[in-house]
Amino acid sequence: MTKHAHSVPLKTIWPSVCAEAQFVKAKEPTLAAFLQNSVLDAENVLSSLGRILSTKLATAEVPAKSLLGIFMSIYQASPDLEQSAQYDLVSIMQNDPAAHDFITPFVFFKGYHALQTHRLSNWLWQRGRKHLALHLQNRMSEQLGVDIHPAATIGHGVMLDHATGITIGETSVIEHDVLIWHGVTLGSKTLTGGDRHPKIRQGAHLYAGCSVLGPVEVGAGARVAAGSIVMDNIPQGVTVAGIPAKIVGGEN
């Protein structure tokens, strides 16, 4: 069962990230400058994320310094993004057995970085700055192998595990505490506009390589097996598998 990220006190996260960064800095001198600049010189989670993401997404024409200024202005205007970033980090720690400390996903996991990039691009999209939002989407796809439309709605406590090949369409909705593995597609079955992408309810799991197509609903706590194709609504709490996906298990 998905663990709820909101069960962890957020005030402990940034001190933990910093303490772990200090430990790794001492243990791995090669990473010392990176950790100092990206984490230890930062004031908080958002300041650090701004440094990490601006470096990853920079180009010669849109340099890291320009992106950092934009990202920090967004964070200043929407401090709630810090809570979302923290809940996402906690979700990884609670649900990914490969994550043994906070610093590892915070600085190295591209699924986490892609999701935080989306939160920035979504903020821009909602305020009419669509071309800059699309630029961030494009850089996310190029650098991180994840393609999330800036208009997609994503809750907190979400984990994109490994993340390579994840594609999330424009009118998709993902609620809190959803876990998504690599190669997942939330796509459309039509070339027309309007509401055409899936709605993934709280605590659902979408395993590697599955596709959910059209404006269908995957119910709260439901699980979609790897490689399955979902084209109809899925009730809450069940497990589905196959092409097309059928119920193979009852409520979790």
C-alpha cells in the first residue's frame, strides 16, 4: 500500500539533506564543490532546487543564471511549492527501496528533478507564459527523458521511479501519493481538443510500461500492472493487467 508522504514532519527534511550533504562531501571529495554549491550554500529546499535545476536545464542561449532568477522568482511567489517538493521527496524515501537517504534522490534522481521542473513550468503555463513553460518541458524531455505537458495537474507526494520514457498529456490529472514507474504513458485516443487524458486518483500505482489512454479514471489505490493498456475506467482498490487491462485482483 502506498505510504502517505504527509505523515512525515516537513521541518526535518532540509536539515537532513544538509547533514547528509556534509557527510557525502567529506566521504567523496570529488563531489565536494558540487554539493557545496548546490546544497550547502543554499538557504532552503527551494533555493537548492533552483540551483540544481537551472544547471541541468541551461543552454548557451538560456543560461543557468537566467533560469535561476526565474525559478527563484516563482518560488518566492509560490512558497507552497516547497511543501510539494518536500512531500515528493518523502514519497521516494517511503516507497523506493533504492533510496537510503534524502540527499541521493534530491541531487541525483531524474524523476524527482523532472517533477520539480514540471511544477515550475505549470506555474508559468497557468500565468500565460506558455512559451517559456514549453521551453522547460522541452529541456526536461531532452535532459531527463521525461515529457510532461505544462498544463497537466499533478498533486504532491508523487514518485516517478527511474522515470525514463514517462509521457503525461496536457489534460491529465494525477492526485496525491501516486506512484509511477518508467515508460508509463498517460495519453489520448483522439486528435481533437478538449479533455482527452486520464485522471489518476490518490494512491494509485502505474507500473513500468503501462499505458492509460483517453479521459478514463484509475480509481484511488488501484494498481495497473506493467505493460498493460487501460482504455476504460478502473474501480478504486483493484489490480488490473493485460491488453486491454482487466481486473485480476480485488481491493488491496
